[in-house]
Amino acid sequence: MERLLQYLDDLDDLFSTIGLLAERIRSVLWLLFSAAMVLIVVAGGILLALAEPLLALATAIILFVTLLYRSATAGHLRHA
């Protein structure tokens, strides 16, 4: 009976290890996906600036005003 409990404990440890490895792999894939999206957005911005400079300027100004509005109206974190 004790051997069966030891096997079940080892099996539990194996599944826990697989779960931890899967979480690490998920976080690395999420980081790679985020980096790829950032590079795509930057490349799109550069291509837009080369093709239509005024449209790129208007887009940048709209994004800046949106960011400024969000930072002015968002609640600030208070440190205790």
C-alpha cells in the first residue's frame, strides 16, 4: 500500500512539473508574440510615414492626444 502511495506521489510531482514547464513556455510564447506585434506596428508606422507623411503625422498627433487625455483623466496610484 505504501508503494502505491509513493507511485501516486511521484505521478503528482510529474504532472506538477509539466504544469510549471507549460506555464514557462506560455510566458515565453506570449513575450515573442508581443515583440512581434510591436515590430509590426513600428514597421507599419515607418511605411506609412514614407508613403503618406501627412497622414502619419495626423495619426501620431491623434495617438498623442489620446495618450495625454488618458494620463490626465486616469486615477493615480497612491503609495502607502
